[in-house]
Amino acid sequence: MNLKPLADRVIVRALDAEEMTKGGIVLPDTAKEKPQEGEIVAVGKGKKLDDGSVQALEVKVGNRVLYGKYSGTEITTKDGKEFLIMKEEDIFAIVN
């Protein structure tokens, strides 16, 4: 992947949606919810502050994160891989 996010943006690969409920019912594609968990694959340099300094991002490549259901912009690379580009502020938590 030759994408490099700018400023306080990150590139996230969404994890696959659940295909089966806890009760064992298999969900068709139309019933699956949009995933809200993903893995950071690239990060920008950080947020530029009013005084001109750059505040480093809290997330780093490899972190699993939770984000809003409709956060970010969906992109598809030439080789068919799908990613989300979003600001760090759209990320709610890092999953340990």
C-alpha cells in the first residue's frame, strides 16, 4: 500500500463483521452491521497546533481501535483492498 496519511489522519483496515450471532444464527450479508473495530495500518505525523508545533498521535501502526459507525472515508486501492481514512479524533478507544 502506497498511502501516507497527512497531519492527524490515520488509515484503518476494518475488521470483518460478525457472521454468526451468539445464539448460532448465521447472518446474511444484508443483515450484518457495519464494523466499528479495525487495525491501524498507517498514521500521519500529527496535529499541527496553533503555536506551530506538532502534537504526535496517540495511536500507532498495529493498534486495534474502536471508531464511530459512520466515521471516516472509505477508499479502495488498485488491488481491491478496502480502507478507511479518518482523523484521530474519530477514534474512541484502543483495544488491548
